[in-house]
Amino acid sequence: MQFKYLNFVLKNPIILILLISFLSGCKSPQKRSEQTQQPKGSYQANIKGMVEIHTFDHYNRVEKKGFGFFIDRDLVVTNLEWIKGAYKAKIAPPGTKDYKDVRGYTAYDHNLDLVILKVKRNNPNYIKLTENQQETDSLYTLRRPSRKLYVRKGVAGAFHDMDSISFLEAPAILRAGKPAFRLNHELLGIVQEREVNDSLRKVVLSQEHIAALLKKQTDRPVSVWDLRTKTDKVYISHEKVAGFRIKTTMGNIVISLYDETPRFRDNFIKLVSDHFYDSLLVHRVLKDFLIQTGAADSKYAGKDDIVGWQGPGYNLPTKIVPSRFHKRGAVAASKLPPDRNPGNRSDGSQFYIISGRVFTHEELDEIEEEKGFRFTPSQREIYTTVGGAPYLDGDYTVFGEVTDGMDVVDRIAAVETYGENRPVNDIRIKTIDIIQKIDR
């Protein structure tokens, strides 16, 4: 009977092939376990380590949304650029609104664009940093466990003075702030957006740099609001600056700044270099008087939002230079009303430009009597012919003047307004460019 079955199998090749395949797969459980590489983690565990990060301004309005991931039960790593400048931040599991507060930061690095946040959440599913890593070779995204994206070996390129920092090119599908993994689910690093060889690329910063930053933590978390003043940039010298081109949605205005007010001059260079003014509104307009901008709370403001109360998070001591007055085209620093400004300090970013009007000598006499000072003959000449706002002299720091584009100032100053003198149709600063002096 056995020979009969054997003869049947040999005469049917399909059955014979299936039988051989079955027998070849029957290895001992111990050998199968030895041949299977055990992963460092799993997709299910790693996804629980990710968070969405939301930053907020003073009015609890969302400013930015980004990603990060837990590297300890109450520590989250993310890109510094998303946190810097925020009044506060919250985290939530991806796709949820289960917000938990960020208590503060414990370490940061401008060069690496990294910050470690202390959060009010205890997450046992944090993503573990590993030591003695092998050479990086491939990435595994958290988009879907079945989709694998690969990158070529090697370093994508140097970034400023970051020659010692290794990173790989990342597929465009990866979002900055997310973790990147090897195929065995071991953490490779954090995804960032960097300028490499004059182009913006997604790269993966190796986890070894996160581990190094962990060792530099402070004992207690510091408010994220403190990060607004942290910088490692070397800003252009005022000696190389000829002026600034303010590009608005209604045209360009060119200004120059005075050396008699160096703190305001250098602060403006810093803010412009950091693109602080980009997308801010011209939030206040008074016909035949002034236009005002520089309020940080105007960037994402809705039509009914109250704006004009937020600067960069610091202020400057008011400095009155009598020879620099509120003539037509003057650029001066705003400040809060006396009841909210006992130190009589100027705002760190908000400024106004005078459109003004022409005054009579009689009006100037009245202002002199009220304020207790005298206008010089040249000031009287300008106020009675060119115009300005002489009643502001002695109260605000004038730190620059318009050199081109007063027609744009006048057009903005004539627009229709509502509420607290805000233009009905939004007028924004696109950006401000530094005009450098030409070497001769």
C-alpha cells in the first residue's frame, strides 16, 4: 500500500513540489527563533511615543503646530524653531485634543535646532535611545507600518559649521520633528529641515546628538517664553547697513536708522535678521498722523481680535534725543500707556511712521507752553512747511526716518479703518530687507 501511494506521488509533479516545500519549511522552533532578528521596538510602541506640539501666544491663540517624540517618561524632543518665541506650548497624541501642558525646557542647542521639553504627562511608551549604533543605512517611517522608504548611504552635506554633525537625506514625505527609524524599529534620529548646498532639504539628525543634549539638562525646567531671547547668531554690523526696505502689500518703504539711538538701531537689525516682522499687520492707522506695525499678536489675528499689545517679549529704555524729532517721515518706538508702563519703557518691536500734517506757529507756541520746551528754528521751519507730529516730541524715541516711499505711507494712512483704528482691509509687511552699503 505504501509503495502504491509513493508511486502516485512520483507520477504527480505538482503534489511532489508541494510536499518538498512543506518539508523544507519544517525546521525546529529553536532554529527559526535563532534566524529571526529581534526588533528593538515595534510600530505600535513607537507611534505611542509621538506627539503633536501646539504653541500659543499671550491670548491663547495657536501660533504653530509641529511634531516631537518622547525620549523619557516626561521628556519630549523637538525642533527649537517651533518653540522659540512661543508664550506657552502643549502636547497631545497625534490626531487628538488630549492636551497636556509643557512645563518648560531643560536643554536646547541652536546649532542643532533641538530643544528638550519637560511635560505634564507620564508616558511609559517613550522611544529609547540606543548606544553603539551601526552605520546608518535606511529609514522606516511612521506613516504606515507597511510602507518602507529608503535613503542612500552617506552624508547629505555640511551645514554651516556643522561638519561634525552627521545626517542623512530624508524622503520628502517625512515631517520635521518626527522620529525616523531603521527597519528593525530602532531610533535613527529626528527629522529636520535644513539648508544644504543652498537648498532646503529634509534630513535626519542622528540620535547621538539628542543623547548628548540630554546630558546638559538643567535641574528644573525653564519657561519656554525664556527661549525668545536666546540666540547664537552673529548679526550684521550697523556699519555695513545702509537702510531697510519694508515690503508691504501696498508698496515699499525705505528707512534709515540713527546712530544716536544705538540700542534701537541694533535691536531693529536683530529683529529684521530673525524675520520677526514677516507677515505682521499694519495694525493701527490714524489719518494725517501715523501708521503703526510690529505687534507680534497681529500675525494670525482675526478680524475681531484685539491686537497691538504684544511685542517680542522685552522692552527698551526710552531715549529722547532732542535733535531727532517727529517730522514727517520720522520712525519712532511705540510704548504702552503710563498706567501700564510705570517704567516709561519703549516696546521692543512696535514702531510707527509719521505721515503728519503742517502746523502753524501759533500751534507750536501752544505745544511749547504745554510741554515746557522750545522748538529750534530749524524744527519750526520743518513743522510749518513739511509737517509732522510735534506734540509727540519729548515722549517717544525717534530712531530713524523714511528715505523713500512716503507716498506709500500716505496711501496707507488714508485707508478706511474700524474699531481701534485698524484697517478694514488687512495691510501686511511681507518682509523687511537689509540694504547693505556698497564697498568702494
